[in-house]
Amino acid sequence: MKLVGIAALLLALPGLASAQELTGTLKKIKETGVITLGHRESSVPFSYIDNNAKVVGYAMEICGKIVDAVKTDLKMEKLDVRLLPVTSSTRIPLIANGTIDLECGSTTNNAERQKQVAYTNTHFLTASAFVSKKAKNLMKIEDLKGKTVVSTAGTTNMKQLVEANAAKNLGMTVLPAKDHAAAFLLVELDRADAFVMDDILLASLVASSKDPAAYQLSAEAFSLPEPYGIMLRKDDAPFKALADKTTSALYKSPEGAALFKKWFQSPIPPNGINLNVPMNAMLKKMLEKPTDSADPAAY
């Protein structure tokens, strides 16, 4: 009878019962009162630092919605949100070892990475291209033969560049850069002929440069469309379910379309540039039917 009474008491206290059932990231957040977001420093317009030293961007706002959902789900009046800068090389290890809980940036979701981490629903689609100065007249991948080409270390773009160099026998000199800003600077200073990266990131770097008219994006892509997703730890079903539910509702709502317009079709900080990225058919489908698939064919 005492056991029955205790069970009834637990059922009457849902907060206590749910706290005992928590696992993984949700349990960690509940116990510490902290959620840590990994952010990029120059991935415009997804995650970057503006001229007021504030971390802003499309992915940061999406992560903010997930944070709000966590706070509500855990019935927490106060939740300390900590920000930690990450790079292409550190983002996956920092998710895997529990240092950060969400990675809010421009990270490609692919099958190889899903062996180490998980993703919530895709928030953007891109393809790997290259940027160069118009004066160099480089438009096709074959035009890079014998050239010095840079990409950001730890990215899928670097892997695609190295593979294309070998497969097409282009004899390129391939340089790694610590981040996107450093890579673009090498092109700006003529220390590299081209920079291989996701087309949307290249467009933002060009728009933010001192002389946007001096640069052009390639006519050819190194890849099929690639999905970007907010990264989280692998095998943490409750946390992923909450993130998926939150992002799916956001993307299918008018707020999702408004968020896209704010960051891709309106002036953004720090210099009021407008990327003028259209809502094409693939992007529209992505918002209407959210998925965390790493398969380009799913889009």
C-alpha cells in the first residue's frame, strides 16, 4: 500500500516525474541551468559578429527558437544561454564531447557527418562553387588548372576541391584557411586565384567586400545541392525530437518565410548589404516540407 501511495504521489507531481525521466542534453540543461550555443564569427548571414560585437544571423535566430522551446518544455523560468565561437575544424568535436549543445551556423548535413553528429531540419540549401576576381576570367573548374586555390580547413568544400584536383589532374596548389574571412582575404590580396566555398557564403563575402563589382562566382558547381542544418549530439532522441518539432513549426509558418526574407532579401548588419537571394523552388519546398535528410535528392 505504501508503494501504491508513493506512485500516486509521483503521478500527482508531473514536474518531479518528468525530471527523473530526463536524459541526455535535456537532463544536462535542467541540472546546470545552462545551454551552450556554438556560433561562427564570419558566416554571413547565418552566424556572425556584427559591428556591435553581437552574434547575429539566420541560424542564430533559429537556435533562439529552439532555446525558447527547451525553456518551455523544461518549465524553467531562467535559462542561461552561453555563446562559444567555433570553427569548421572544431564544431563537430565540440558537439560530440558535450562542450556545445547546438551548433548554429552554416554546416552541411551529409551521411559521413551523421556518423558522428545529428541534425535538425534543414534551414538552407547551397552548392559548392568558387569566387575569383573578374579580371582573372575564371568561370569553370577547368579554368583553375595550375592555379592557387584556397578553401576553409575542415569543410566539405576543401574535400571536394582536393578530390576535383586529383580527378581532373588540374595541378592546383591548394591552400587551407582557418575561416572564410581569411580565405577570401587571400583572393583579395591576390595570394590565391580562387576560393572554393558554399555559394551563399561566397555571395555574402562579395557583397561585404570593399569592391563587390571586382568579383564573380563560378558558372560551375563542385557539388549537388547541399543541406544546412543546426547540429546537435547523436543518439539524443528527446532533444532532437524537440528541435525537430520546433524548427518544423517555424519553417511552415509565416514567421519562417519572414525570417528568410529578413536575412536573405533585406539589408543586414553590419553594412546594410542585401544578398538578394531568391526563394527558389527548392528553398520553398524545404520550408513547406521540413526534413533532416542528408540526401540532395530529397530536395
